[in-house]
Amino acid sequence: MAHSRTLNSHDLWEDIEAVRSRSPLVHSITNLVVMNLNANALLAIGASPIMAHAHEEVVDLVGISRALVVNMGTLDPYWIGAMATAMTAAQKTGIPIVLDPVGAGASAYRNASLDRLLAAAHPTVIRGNGSEIMSTANAAIKTKGVDSSADARDAIGAARALVSRTGGVVGVSGVADQVIDHSGRHATLENGHEWMTKITGVGCSSTAIIGAFCGVQPDAWRATVAAMALMSVAGEMAAERAIEANQGVGSMAVYLLDTLQRITDADFADRLKLTVL
């Protein structure tokens, strides 16, 4: 395992190859809007998705999975109950838990649901946009639906507070992604493309991919950096391909899955913009 201050593209590529070769099973209780893209993104990187939320089976499915991903995008009491039950089971089993607090701060019900999930278990990783992370950390900010009204850099203080609360890792998506853990490690990723914000489920797919990487890399901070790096580099490449073909975000969504599957070590190393503080 690389020391945090020497983490580089070679280390992260090892994790990408580990996902491809080991095909970790990822149990996702995610939202109705993004299920298909999340599952296809996991398949594209070489992981195996399970998408299930029935109370009667979530504990059994957690027991055979390498990671649990929970996503609050489309809430109702039944789904929140399934997420809480699965998170409790995952913590007992010892598998990583990745939480996406979609729309945190947008409503009292969403905030109460988030509090319930955080009480059920401590997430290994929390990934969201700037305003979601600030709201999750109980910072005073109102979200604009599920879009961010705060830059990732604005949320660094909130992310550190949230890390102190959970003892885990926080990933903040934005123009420059930030990944912070309880030991003080801090990575900044400056890849990506603005068109990534115009395709529903790209951020949620990043969260799902983090689950896959946590399933093969025991260092959750490094796993989160690798997953967010892969998505941001792939998104950058997919947008450029669509623009070169005089196409738009619909084609980009297809190219994104293609790139997640077929990206090479050389592509990744050539483009990666990683700074470790």
C-alpha cells in the first residue's frame, strides 16, 4: 500500500485492475432515477451489481457482497428502512458502507432520513457535492434540488467536520474533487468536464464505483481517490469524444460507459491531475 504522499497514477491503476480482475459484488440500494446507469457503470469497470431493497433479503445480500452502497435520491419510508437495516448488517459484517446523501438539506424529511441512516451505522465513505456535504455536516446551506449550490472547495471545512464525526472518508465532487480522511490525508482531483453535470446519475455512479473500489482496496481513502479519478478522467475523455463528433450529452453518456470499460493505463496516467496534500 502506497504512503499517502506518494500516491500516484500507478497505484490507482493497480486498484482499477483489481476491480477488473476480482469483480467485487456491490449491493446498491439506490434511487429510481439512476439505477440503470449505476448498474451499467459498475459492469463497465468490471464489478458486479445487485440492486435490491426488499426488507426480507437485504441482510442476506449484504452477507454475500463486498460493499454496500446506499443512495437517498428517491426517498420513501420503506426504502429508508431497507437502507438502515442493510447498513446495520454491513457494519456487523465488516463490509464497507458508501453513502450518497443526495439532496441533503432540501427538506426536513430528507434531513431526518439522513440522521436515521447515520445513526444506523458509520459510513466508510460519504460522497456528495459541496452543498450535500455541507448539509450532511449540519452546515447552514440550502440545496438547489440535488444540484450543488456550493463548490467542492467551499465544503472542505464541512468535510473535515464530517470526517471527525464518522471516522471515515468524505469525497466532495465539484470542479476540483476533494477526498479527505480522518488521518488528515487530502487529495484533490482536477479532471472531469462540465457536461458531466448534464447527465443524470453520473455523481451517483461515482458513489457506486467507490463501493466497488472499497471492495478490493482496504484503504478506503485510496479506494475513493481511485474511483473518483477513474470517473473524472473517463468523463473528460467521453465529453471530448462527443464534442469532436459534433454530438451532445446523449452520446457522451454512451461514450462514458465505453471509456469506463476500455480506458488504458496510458490514457489514465497521461490525463490524471492528482495532488496529495
